[in-house]
Amino acid sequence: MLDLKFVRNNIDLLKEKLLQRGSDLSLDEFIAVDGERRKIIQDVEDLRNRRNFVSKEVGRLKKEGQKAEHLMEETRVVKDRIKEMETVLEEKESALSAIILSVPNIPHPGVPIGKDSSDNPVAKRWGDIRQFDFEPRSHWDIGEELGILDFERGAKISGARFTLYKGLGAQLERALINFMLDLHASRHHYTEVWPPFIVNDTSMTATGQLPKFKEDLFKLEGRDYYLIPTAEVPVTNIHRDEVLEEKELPKRYVAYSACFRAEAGSYGKDTRGLIRQHQFNKVELVKFTTPETSYLELENLLLDAEEVLQQLGLPYQVVELCTGDLGFSAAKTYDIEVWLPGQGTFREISSCSNFEDFQARRANIRFRRSGKTKTELVHTLNGSGVAIGRTVVAILENYQQTDGGVVIPPVLRPYLMGKARIEKSA
RNA sequence: GGAGAGAUGACCGAGUAGGCCGAAGGUGCUCGCCUGCUAAGCGAGUGUAGGGGGAAACCUCUACCGAGGGUUCGAAUCCCUCUCUCUCCGCCA
């Protein structure tokens, strides 16, 4: 959410920025409703002022033993009038908040201007792409043949976009979760948390999933509960409605969670394999920072996520999202894309964003500078560190062997009882 | 699921025979004084949001004592509903 006054005073700038994002949102309605609202506020407050004043008079007169009937009658009338006006005011306020909640964040000035993902510049590349002396296969073929991924039974148990992991497949998933949590918690000094995977709609609104992206979420029937699409939601909400001390910042958290996404509107996309699932695992990094350090912290967050892939020996590239590809709440985003030989392409495995104060304003997360009484909004950041399922995909495809086996990256072996390969089991 | 207690500012905590309460007191924090360091002491300041005015410091108005409704001329204080927390009982990974 953007600041109301900022929007009011920067309509033209905002229109330009929205256009860069490819948003056709018109702000004319905002201007109209905002004006009406302020007019009504004045009227209501004048009436309330009158009521308060007269009530005090009544109290004073009564104390002196005088009659105050005529004044009491006046407030009765004023009261009804106030009630009418308040109803109108409520309508305007909810209309205004609906508008302001649907306005996306403003891209950081450094963000490249572009239409869609094809305009995202590559910021860096890491690792050598392996040259195969055979035709590299896709992870779904490798996984099924090794008996570690069972797509048919996943579909039987639940439906499309659900997968059953078996044996070393299940253990590999678990090993990756532990490896990433350990790396970030011990080496990168994030505080490890284990959040709820179900949250209420206040939390969803705070991070920006609601009200605009309801169709992407799984909601529990008859309850104000949603399955989280990412640990970003519960972890960012840890400090909702809190005032932090400047010296506590930056706060860094790492969390594992299962993630649930309805994937409405992506029918036909990535229908095979693990790439796009309704349920997947992810290790997420979240930071709360001061405004002046958030972009430095974004660079560090990106490096922390990159190190996961470096240690696993998986080649990747980092792209900078252009204005047209930027997510709703983000001011700046880097995507890390891992190389998938089976697909012959780079695929997103992590997304690292600075939301500046966009989420903090919705979530009311503030901090106080030492020596100051005023509070300010913190900046929030998050990034995948990284997506587990897609890491499995990358390992299977990058480390596949001629005989159909898969070599396990050395850093993971301690997590898999020393095992060095996944072989076809009899 | 049953019975009871509670929800007040960054934090702790007064305030329920309705008006003088945006709210005592304390802690914390900031500034100043004082003590040759440290500790202690003294004085002052210190909520949020919105509207109006001002170049600005700031002034002014309105709202907010878990949320929403009600009673009343007037509610943190009375009534109703909901949410959450705690204690006891039951059930249960």
C-alpha cells in the first residue's frame, strides 16, 4: 500500500510509473473519492465538535442545578445527523481503501523499463554448463525410472499438480531443506523460525496477497483461514503492529514451509514434472531493515540465496525484473534462474525482492530511531533461499549419468548418510 | 466441548456509583543539570491516525482504552455480539 498523501500529491508521477508496470489502473476515481471523503470528514467533525461542546454545557448546567432541556434536544438532532454522515463517510472510506489496496508498488528508479520477462536483463551468470555426451533427459523421466518420483500416484491421491516422493527422493527433499536451513541459520546468521502454514486474512492482506490475488490461494471452507503460498506471509507478519528499536535492525529470519498455490490461470503450463505444483517446499529468507540499508540488504540476500546453488554446483543466472514483470508489492526484484539441461533452459528457482515500506504500511511494522520519538516504517525484503522442488529438478537433470543414475552433490551427502549416488533400485 | 478471569500508550500498570480521562504512576528512551570514571540523583520532554491552517518549527479540530453494535445530552467506564489470551475440567496428535 502506498501512502495516501503521497498518492494525492504525486498523481502524475504515479500514473507514469503504473504505465511502466503495464497497469491500466486509472487514478481518476481515487481523486474523486478522496475529495469527497475529505469534504465529508470536515462536515462530520464539525458536527461532532458541536455535539461535544453542547454535551459539556449540559454537564456544567446540571452541576449548577439548572435546566438543560433545550440543549439536550439539540444534541439529539445533531446525533442523528452525525449518524447519517458517518454512514456516507464509511462508504467513501471503504471505496478509497479498496482503490489504494489495489495500487501496486512503485518500481525503484534503477529498475529497467520493459514490458515482460523477455525484457529482463541478465545481471550475472555463474557456473559452467555441462556438456553431455548423451541427450539429457527431463527430471520426470529420471525420477520415475529411479522410482523416487511418482506422479501417477500423486494424481490419484490428490489430483493434477501433486507428486508423491519416494525413498531417496523423499530423503533428498528433506536433505535439501536441512542443508539450506543450516546454511542460512548458521553461516548467514538468520534466525530460524517454524511458522504456521495457515494464516488469517489480516496476514494475507498485510503482505499483499489479498485482496487482489484471492484466486491464487487455497481458502479453508467456512473459515477465515488460508493455506500460505509462501513463508513470506507468516514470517513478515511476525512483527505486524509492532514498533521495533533501530538497534534491533536488520532482523533476519529463515523459515522452511510447505507452500500452497491454486495456480489458477496456469492450466496447460508446466503440466509435467515438479516445476509447477499445488504444494511444494521452500526455504524462505525475510528481512526487516531501515530504509537506508534495504538495498544493500537486498544485494546480500541475493548473495545468500546464490550461495545455495554454488555449494550445490548448479549453474545459474541472475536476472533483474523489468518494470513490466515486477510483482505487485515489489519495488525491485532479482530472480535466480537455474540451468535445467532436460529443458534446455534457465528456470526461476528464487525470487529476491525489496518491498520498501509497501508491506510495512499495510502491516503497520515500524521502528524508532534511537533518540527520536517519531516512528518510521521499516523496509521488508524476502527471497527464496531456495525453492526445494525445483532444486530437486536441477539436481536430477544436471547430475544425471549415462546409466540413468544421479550423482548426489558432495555438500548433501552428510545429510543422506554418506550416499554419493541415486541408483536404479531393483 | 464445559466453567471462570482478563484485553488500556514502546513496555508495566491505575482508572468501572458515566462528564474535569488521551487517559495517574512507573519502566524505557531523549535533552539538560549534577557527581572528577561507573552507579546513583534532579528537572523537562516522550502515542497513533485523519481533517484544516502555516514556507516551516508548529497550531487547531476529530477519532482511537481488543473489534463491532447499542443505551445516553455525554461512555475506557453501562448493555449485547465477536475475536484473542490465561486458569480449571474433558478430549486428543
